[in-house]
Amino acid sequence: METKTKQQTELETTESVTITGAEAVVKCLLAEGVDLLYGYPGGAIMPVYDELYKYQDKLHHVLTRHEQGATHAAQGYARATGKVGVAMATSGPGATNLITGIADAQIDSTPMVCITGQVGAHLLGSDAFQETDIVGISTPVTKWNYQITKANEIPEVMAKAFYIARSGRPGPVLVDITKNAQFEEFDFEYKKCTSVRSYQPVPNMSMQSIEAAVELINNAERPFVVWGQGVILGEAEEEFKAFIEKAGIPSASTLLGLSALPTKHPLHVGMVGMHGNYSPNKLTNECDVLIAIGMRFDDRVTGDLSRYAKQAKVVHFEIDPAEVDKNVKTDVAVLGNVKETLTVALPFLKANSHKEWLQEFRNLDAVEFDNVIKNDLFPTKEGLTMGEVIKQINEASEGKAIVVTDVGQHQMIASRYAEFNQTKSNITSGGLGTMGFALPAAIGAKMGAPEREVVAVIGDGGYQMTIQELGTILQTKAAVKIVVLNNEFLGMVRQWQQLFFDKRYASTVMTNPDFIAIAKGYHMEANRVTKREDLANAVQEMMQSKEAYFLEVCVEKEDNVFPMIPTGASVSDVRLK
Amino acid sequence: MSTKNTYTISIYTENNVGLLNRISAIFLRRHLNIESVNVSKSEIKSVSRFTLLVKVTEEQVKKIIGQIEKQVEVIKAFYHTDEATVYQESCLFKLSTDLLIQNDEIQTIINQSKSRVININKNFFVLEKSGTKEEVEELYHILDKHGIMQFVRSGRIAITKDEMPVSKLLQLIKA
Ligand SMILES: Cc1ncc(C[n+]2csc(CCOP(=O)(O)OP(=O)(O)O)c2C)c(N)n1
């Protein structure tokens, strides 16, 4: 169980104190164990900021350069730590700037609490200055939201917000607080929320379903596991490993599941999905039992659903009942937290090794190596490849770094080649595919896990979407390593234009600024690599730096990411070129 | 399998603001039309009940129920076919008072359709009728010939023939 800090015990006493709503907000955050939050001030949230000034020694507020940056930083923090990330903004434009990050957190199940200021309750609905219906706007992209109009609602709503954000399948919660509620005084008392009547975070586990699942798995000749982020969110890495090891099942990750199992684990057969590995995609349509663990059959994973694993019986270990049968019909659904369900199932599993079946994956890996990996990691052509940059990062970090990626070709290359030895090491925007995610998310990750090396791998396009967060790094000294893979294109879109639009490169050419000068403008160490012989040293130098560091690598302009499953194709139609 | 049916969806929820927005958004995202909505108190204190009427396939309605139940403030959602429910709609007609005086047919219509006059003055009278959609429609067609000044009907409300074990569920949660 979590140990209570002194502060918390103090706050949970029944003795009430008369304070303002704004101070109550801060006290609630402290009671929830928050010591760091990201945000941007403005008129409607000023009373809370004024309290933050008073509580600086206990609660550190990081001023990002844009509210979107605050949400992504909170996400990065949450993903690196498993704790709830907190972002704060003022009403109107401040609040709407949070939406991209909230939507990203919703689809990637990231626990986050966003607090927004709102105009006074008497002005609600009057189109007052900086009034927006942020509760209405955020409804489709939050797990829960609430507008507070009276100070005495603050403790209960805040407690509920944190409970809902972190429990069950985590997600973002937004609490909107009118300005009058921030000023009002009331008798403050705080009690943590442990249940909400209408909300069952984890569905009841059924022994019957576990038995049925185990029977299918035990009798399978070609079982295949695809796991997702549910393993990480459920902190079930050990249970998961024990499970696949006992039954000897070849296992592949989704994009967000990466790092739950060390990359070099003998049963790890790669990543599934549009730019995943050849063998797991191809053999999805050869297995006899497909075991999905904490994943949701995203369309980027399944390709054409009507041709996805039709031959296989499907077992789905899942915490969210709404995901069962949503995209892929299951034969057995095992509801519950995978940490619990895998533990209960383990003793019933038959020990097995499936050597020949595993060998089939390895045979296809060799095909992928010859056709793709060799050229990516050991190129003989002149231009630098994105793959060899990732390889150098692996070597310099010994697979111990947290790799934060943005969205595009570099993201897929990094996901394919980054080596992870430790869980919670892969932070990327999966479901929403939000360009601009990586730089602020890396700041959050570094602050959440200061003892770890954090390397952000970003495209020249996405970098410029949140480049202003270099200012946040300057001010906070967050020692993130930024690697921009510059191909002077919106690479991923250009790849599609090349393959499916006759090379008509409509609006994907990027004329870029002098990134080194920009980094230097923010007083950051910076270096640029254009030649292969300089790469290893440059990456080493970056990794050895104790401070934030910017490295631009000018890579080949028109390189493509393969394998690839074109939209609408079957996973077994995965293309090697 | 993929034929569309009329389903009555019953949703038991906390009585909080904003929930109608969350629930309707689920239909909006899937481009599904809601034929009618009714929100009211339920048999359980401080628990609201939504009754929605939709025309979708069974597979669709199952997925919708999953998404609805996922909402934090939803206690439980159910779906039922017409056969599994007893349902009613209510409607009001505004008609000219002259009709009552000049046309004896109207009295017969009122009696036979089991509707009742709930308000009358020298210009108009208001006729109320509860029944199935078909019964309401039939009366509409008959009255239409005589001139309807205003017409309004409510959403469907329905009681299921099966039990909906929400109270039990709530007790379990409390225990
Ligand atoms: C906010 C946002 N806008 C647009 C897109 C569509 N998009 C996906 S990948 C991509 C290109 C990314 O280019 P770059 O950042 O240079 O990375 P590269 O693909 O070259 O590695 C674009 C425009 C997106 N994912 N997110």
C-alpha cells in the first residue's frame, strides 16, 4: 500500500479550517501526493496561482510555453511514473489549448487531471470575456469532467477526479472552477475518494472465463500473444512474463505495449501493426489461438478486420468491457486487471515451449533482416538512415533510456529499433498520433524520472509544432536529450504520397530554420551531424552531457519505413518494399 | 443478423448535470439517430432513468450499451425489443371548440380512441391520448381531417417485462 506522507495525514484529519476555494485546490493537490504540475496562468485561474506562490516549497509549478505543452508534459510525467499528471490553465483559450493533450490522453489511457479556471458563476452562459463551455467541449475526450461553481464542492470533486483518473482503465479528467468558487471561503476538510456508486473501475473476474481461456491456450499448437499498454498500466510486467514463459508463447507488442517485456527476451517476436515487424504480422493469420492481453485491436494493428486472424480462436484479457468484441469477436473474454487475471490463470497453464512454432517467427525475422533491417541499421549507401541513429542511441544508453517519440517515420523507426531493458521506457502518442507531443512529453518524463536518461526522437515537422517548449527547458533545466531527425520533409506523409499518390509531394517539403541557432538561442548545447563517421561520437557526447542537449541529424531525405501494411490490406499482406 | 430493429434503451444514472450531453455524444459519434428521448426520475431515490428509442442492429446496440455503461455516472444500461416491454407515448391535440359543438362525430372519436379532454375554453380544447405509436398515429389521421391546431407527442416511456436489477446492484455496491 502507498505510504501516506505527513502532509496527507495532516490533511485528512477531520478538523476543518476556513480557507478560500483557491487554497483548497492547492491543498487537494497536496493531499493527492502531487508535487509537480504544469500550466499557464490567466485571469480566471489567478486566485489558484496566487496560492501556488504561497505553497512553492511544496508544490512545484512548471510554466510551459503553451497549454498544449502542459498537457503533453503531464502525460510524459504520467507515463514515466505511472502517477497522475496534472495540468492547469485559465478559461477560454487556455482551456481550449488543453484539448489536444486531453484527447491524446483519452485515447492512450493516460491518467491526467486538468484544472481550468472559469468566469464567475453569475456570468456563465453570457458569452463573457474568455468564457468557453469547456465542459461541453471536453466531454467527448474526457473520462469524466465537472464544473465547480461553489467552493464547498472542491474537496469532493477533486478527490473524485483523481480517483477516476487513476483507477480502472485510466484517463483524463477535467475540473472547471468558476472564479467566485476560487474566492469563496468555506470549511475545508479532505477525504480521499475510494469509490463512486455508479462506477466500477475493474470488472469482476470470472473463474469460468479463466478456465475456458486456459483450456484454449493449453490445447493450442500455435498460440500467439499480442500485448498492449494494459500490461504496463496494470503494472503486470512480471505476471505477464511468467505467463508467456511458462506456456512458451511467442509474443508481440503493440506500439504502446513496448518495453513491458525486454526487447531481447527470447519470446519477444517484435511489434505488430502497420509498420510493425514482418513475422508477427504475417503469422497473426497462422496462429490457432490469439491471446490479446491489455490491448484493444486498434485498426492500425488489425488492418482489414474481415481478414484478421479469422482462423484463430481469440482470447481477450481486458479491463474495459466495452473493448470486448468491439473490433474483433472473441471466443473467451477474461475481464479484469491483467495483473490479477494472469496471476490466477498461471497455475493452470501447462508448461510448454512451442519451439517449432517460435522458429517460424525467427525464419521470417531473417527475411525481414535481409530485406529491411540490414539496410536500415548497417547501411552502405551514403545518406544517413534513421535506423542507424537509433542504433547508436541504443549503444550509448545500453537500452536503459526512456525513448520519447513524436509522430511520423522517425516514430516508427524508433519503435522498431529502440531496445528497451526496462518498463515504462517507451513514451509516444499512439492512438491520436499527435505531432508536437514529444518535446513537452520528454520534459515531463525527465521530471518524473530524473534519474533516467530521456531521449526525445523527433521529426523536423513535429519539432516545430511545440518548439517553444525549449523555453521550458531553459527555465527548468530539465536535462532532456533532443534528437531531431531532419529529412526536410513531412516524411511520413511524403512516403504515402510516394506510394499512393504518384509522388505528388503536395505541401510536404519543409524549408527549415537553423535548428542549431535556435537551440543556442535557448542557451542549449547543440550539435549537427551530416556524416556517418561523426554519428557515433556525436551521440556519445550527447549522452554524456549532464544537461539538456540538442542533436540534429540530417538523414536521407526520401527514405521509407518498411515493412508496411497499406490501409485496408490484411496483416498477412505486409509489404517488405 | 445485421437487420435493424427498434430497441428501447433504458439507462439508470446518477442525477448529475451534463450526462445527457455525454450520452447523446455516443450516438452522435456513430452517426446514429435517436428516435426519442425521455429522462425522468426512476423507482430509486436520486437515480435518473433515460429511455431512448433507436433503430439499429443488435450488434450496434450491444456496442452502444458498452460505451454508455463506460460513462462514470451511468449505473447500468439495458436494451430491449418491443416485445419485451410495455410502452406508451403521450400526445396532446389542440382543436377548435367549434368542432365539439358543430360535429357530433368528434364525441364518438374521443370515446372510441380512449382519449380525454383535459382543457376547454371558448376557442379551443385540448385532447390527451396515451398509447402506442400506432394508436397515436391513427388518432392523428382521424383528427387531421377536422383540422388540428397544434400537436405534440412525448418520447416513448417503457416498462420492461423482465426485471431490471438496478436496486440489487446498488445494494451490492453499498455493501
Ligand atoms: C498535429 C498533427 N498534424 C498532422 C499530422 C499528420 N502527420 C502524420 S505524420 C506527419 C509527418 C511528420 O513529419 P516529421 O515530423 O518531419 O517526421 P518524419 O515523418 O519526417 O519522421 C504528418 C504531417 C499529425 N499526425 N499530427
